[in-house]
Amino acid sequence: MKQFKNMTYPYILWISIMIVVPMFMILMYAFTKHGNDVATFWFTFENFTRFFSDIIFINVLKQSLYIAIITTILCILLGYPAAYIIANAKEKNKVFLILLITFPTWINMLVRTYAWMGILQDNGILNNILSLFGLQTKLLHTDFAVILGMVYNFIPFMILQIHTSLTKMDKSLLEAASDLGADKLQCFLKVTFPLSLPGVISGITLVFLPAMSSFFIPKLLGGGQYVLIGNVIESQFLTAGNWNFGSAISLIMAIIIMISMYITKKIEIRNSTGKGRILH
């Protein structure tokens, strides 16, 4: 037991340096007036008051929530069928299909986003194809481009989480439902979908949270005119040099993320306790 405790010390040290210390610094700066030296350190809510009293920042927060929600919904609508097909494919095809889903994630996300800039630009591949049908339009630096970039980058997380839940599902429950007279649609709605909800909820967490705080996807595909909360935080730290206000916004985002995780965890627990009643 003592040897096991000694093995945990490096992890405790790593967590302290990489998580505890940065979070403490964010808290310290968030409740500081202005300036980064000890002489100007005093407790204040001015940074938070500034954020919630400025309609511009509130609108940015609303826009970030809107983009994150739309991205999550699209990832569910597109990811669930893909995960279902993979889960029900033959074993020799599953590995290949999963490889197709995960292969893009081997490439840096920034590089993938730059590739979409080339595809969506006015003289890009997509517009050249659309022009053949007389449908050429502006695609880059629009809501469509930002949401497309978000969905493309985050949908593998949704697919893999749902696929894992579908793979772990007890197939005998489907046989039992069929024996009780349920058709394929009823089997899906009463058995398959409820049992896959933990994967859906995990996927929502892995998509919604990074989409909410993403900053380089809207910056590149939105052309700098599309500002989300992640862009505001980046500008406060790197451009404006106002670490205090940037830390306050980061803390607000952290609270929103923790509330979202708490809600999804509650839903997952409620769903898991009702698994025994899915066939009723």
C-alpha cells in the first residue's frame, strides 16, 4: 500500500502544477482591480460587473451558446446514424469504418481548419462545383463556414462515444423485444436509443464544451469578424494585455462548463437508473 501511495506522488505533482496553480492564478487575476503586481492586488468584482453590464459581451456569450448548441445538435443528427451503421457492420468492416472516422483527428486541428478555408473560399473547390449548376455563393466568413468547421472537427468525438454505447448494448434485449411483438422501429425507440443515451450524453459533453470555448475556428473561417467568447478571452490576454478581465471571463466560462457537466451527469444517472424499465 505504501508503495502504491508513492506512485501517486508524481501525478499529484503534475495535477498541482498543470491544474491547481493555473486555476489559482485565474482566480487571483479575476478578482484583481488592474495591474499584475502585488501593489495593485485587492479584492473586487469590477471585472465581472464589466462583463455582465456590457451588452456587447452578453451578445458574444449568447452567440457562443447558439453556435455550440447548433454544433452539438448537428453532431447528434449526423453522428448517431454513422455510429449505428458502424456498430451494426460486420466485424471486418468496423475497423475500417472507425479508421475513416478517426483518421482526420491524426492531423492537427489548425491544419484541417486551414484546409476548409481553401475549400470554402470564393474560387475554392466547393464554389467551383456549385458554379457548374449556377449556384455559386459566398461560403467563407459566414455562419455556415463556422458551424461547418465546428461540426467537422468535433463530430468524431460524438460518433465514437455513441458507437461505444451501442457496442456494449446487450443484444438479447432486442431479441426479447422482438419476441414480445415489437417491430424494428419500436425496438430502436424502446431499447436501442435508451441504452445508447449515455454515449449521446458523453458525446454532448465532448462536443458542446470545446465548441463553446473554441477561438481559432471562428477566427479563421469567420474572417476575424466572427467573434465568440474564446476570441474575446484570447484578445484580452494576447492583444489588450488585460489579464484580469480575461481571467474573469475564463472563470465565467469555467462555471458555465461545470454547470453543463453537472446537468449532463444528472441526466446520465437518471437514465442509468431507468435501464431496467426500458422494455415496459
